[in-house]
Amino acid sequence: MPSAPKAYLAGPTVFFPDALEVGHLLKKLCQDHGLIGVFPLDELEPGVTAREIFDHNIARLRACDVVVADVSPFRGPHADDGTAFEMGFANAFALPIFAYSRDLRPLAGRIATERGHDRRLRDDRQLEVEDFGLSQNLMLSCAVVGVYESAAKAIQAAAQHLSAT
């Protein structure tokens, strides 16, 4: 009998004070939808080096069938850097990615902007701000199957996607 598909649970949740509890809840949501949730902190010993964490997470990610990623704004208007890396890595291996966010507004709506002389949106440093109506940078937004308003909905969509393929 084949084992249930594995879902890598990417996101800044690992930095939360209650990270293990939240990870457990995410894994329970996966279980409720016939998936095995793989949380980055699982089986990770305390006191490991940055390289060991990286290697651990890459190995876990490579063993999964799908990624569910929290792309909520983290320490600013954008998704967590590590989550973005994991999404890119998953995309390179053709893993389907399902994202969720507490803030689904377009990225341009979360950054203070003005129209520049070229009519493009510019931030306070005069750097162009993407205005495609996407909630993240286009490279993240175009890599996902969908972006949902909650982890539960993203996990449900991931499970439905895997059962249909």
C-alpha cells in the first residue's frame, strides 16, 4: 500500500515562539486531508549549525510531493526569504506549490509608492515596485498553483490537486 503524499510546510512559522505547536496544527490539517505534513523543525536537534539546518531542510523538501508555503508578509511587506528560497527550489524540481497569506492585497498596496516621471510606481528610494496586481513578487506568484487565505484552504487545495493527478 503506497504511503500518503508528503507536504513540506514552508514558512516563517519556524520563528514563532510557539513554532512546534503551530507546526503540529499544520501537520494535523495535512493529516485531515490525507497528507503527511513535513515541518522543517521535525527531527532537528537543538544547537545545530546553519549548514546542518539547511541540509536538513533541503533533504526534507526533496522527499516531499508538494509544498504548502506561508507567504504572509514577514519583517516587511514581502514573504520570508527562506520560504522564497524553498519555493524556488521546489519549483526547480517541478513540485506543485500552494501558498497562503494573512495579507492577499497586491504587493504594490503594501508598499508606500508614488508614480515616477515614467508613470511607474516607485518606492521612497525610487526603485520600481511591481504593479501586476499580485500579492508577491512575480517570480513567487507565478510559481504557485494558487494563493489562499489560510493554511487550511491551501492544504485542502494541495490534497485535491494530488488526488486529481
